[in-house]
Amino acid sequence: MKGIILAGGNATRLRPLTRVTNKHLLPVYNKPMIFYPLETLARAGIKDILLVMGGGNPGDFVRLLGDGKEFGLHEIHYTFQEGAGGIAQALGLAEDFADNQKIVVVLGDNILEDDISAAAHEFEKQKAGAKIFLKEVKKPQSYGVAEITNERITRIIEKPKNPPTNLAVVGVYMYDKNVFNVIKTLKPSDRGELEITDVNNYYIQKGVMTYQVLKGWWGDGGESFDSLLEAQVLAAKWAKNKSSSS
């Protein structure tokens, strides 16, 4: 499988922090935010990665990450998303890179404590379809929320006023090669973007979506100043626990 990290967008919610840099280059405790999704993929044994960049500082990513050997990768490839056309639009830029293989997609501002290696191996054996990750949250109204019946996802609802569960969809997705055909059928949402929720709901409607609930903590460093602060606190505790146990 191949890995794709989406680090586009304009990050207007984090200004003025992002006035002179991309949000994915902001520090989260002792390393840049973009290191975390790279390490998530590397731990899962995914060594060939495409980074979809955005904003006005693409050269900074290349200077920081280079060819990826520091992370044990075979290579990091780079491409650029013009403007803010949505997560699904950014993913569509990876079609040639994916080369008809299954892919694991991580949003560049998502930080996971869990190791997704086992889930990646399971998905490789899955004949077709997609897999997403869910996490129990205190305020599901702020996220895409999974509706579940008889242990199967029946749909994902974006920021519902009355959430059917407290299970938010995390920014880590696994797709078969058909995902790029799905993206080509999408129409922009009311905010003018191609939505990843529409992609996921397509797979749900086809009955080929699986899921896993994360056990460890999940940080979304790009949602708001509060979420960035929370991610930094969690990352600091995580790093200190690892160093004390080693």
C-alpha cells in the first residue's frame, strides 16, 4: 500500500500563527506537526508516501523532510494543491501516485497515539472498499459523526445538532483504487469544496466500509487554537511517558 498525507488548505482559523507558515509546520511539543502523520505511516510499514502541500510555503516542507530517509521511508513525493478545494479534491491529486494500489490517507494535522499497523494489514486482506477510524469525543457536534446500527456504519453526518453517537470520524482513511473514480463524481458542497464525508458515505452505501475505534488519544491540531493546545499537551505527555518507560 501507499501512503498519502494531506497538508493543504489555508488554515485561516489559526491566524496569525499561519500568516507566515503552513499550519502543518507549527510545533506540537518537540517536533513539527507534520512529523506525527509521517511517523504513523512509517510505524504501519508504509514506506512510499506522497505529501500534498498547500499554502505559500511548499519549499519549507521539502527543506524539512527531504527524501524521508530520516523516518525510515523509501521516498517522499511532493505535489501541490491550489487553493482550498477540500480534502477529497486534494486526495484526487494522488491518483497517478497511487498507481491502482490501495492507499492509507492521513490528514497532516491529525495526531494518533494508536499504532495502525494491524488495521493496515487487515485492510490489505480486505477484497475491496474502505476503512475508517472512529474515536469517542466529548463534543461530537463539532465533527463528522458515525451512525451505527448492529455494529455497522449506516452513514456519517457532518456536525449534527443531535449526534446519533459520540464517535467522531478521525482523519485517517484507507481506500481501494476505486476512490479516485468516486471523487470524480462528487459535486462541491455548500462551502465550495469536495467533501471526504461524501466519499465515505459512498462506500457505506455500497456496503463495503469497515471501521475501527481508536483506543488511545487523538489530537486534531488544526481545528482551532484550543485543539492545537490540547494536541500539544497530549503529545508532551505521550513523549514523556515513552521516554520514562524506555
